[in-house]
Amino acid sequence: MFTREHFEKIAAAIAEQRASDSDQDSAQLVETLADIFAESNERFSRAAFIAACNAEPRAEIRRHVAKQNVKTIARNKARAKIGV
């Protein structure tokens, strides 16, 4: 399983590449990797990864992240109530 350290190193490499290349392909690479990482780690944050890669998330990704954040907040509140 990938850890936060893995994601940060990959994002740094992508950000470095994007700084020297404004090609649309790199944005697609970021999205594809974000999909893979989200499947491999339930705690993976697409928004944080995309931001670390200096990429602008697509509108549908922003909506998805917003929904996930609402679900996470609700789950955390429920856990706090029961003391988990």
C-alpha cells in the first residue's frame, strides 16, 4: 500500500515536470494517478494530491471531493459521539 510519503514524492515529481511543460497530457496523468491512488488507499485525498501536483482539478472532481468531505465530516462527528 502506498503511504503519504509515496504520494508526496510522486506529486513533487509531477509538479517539477509540470513546471517545465504545460502540456495537457500531464494534467491527464495527474487525474489518472489520482484515480489509481484513491482506489488503493481510502484515506487518499484527491484534492491535496492534485494541488501538490500544481494541477487544477476538473469541475466534476471538485464536486466529488466536496461530497466526500461532507461524508468524512459526518462520519467523524458520528465517531466522536460514540467515542471511537
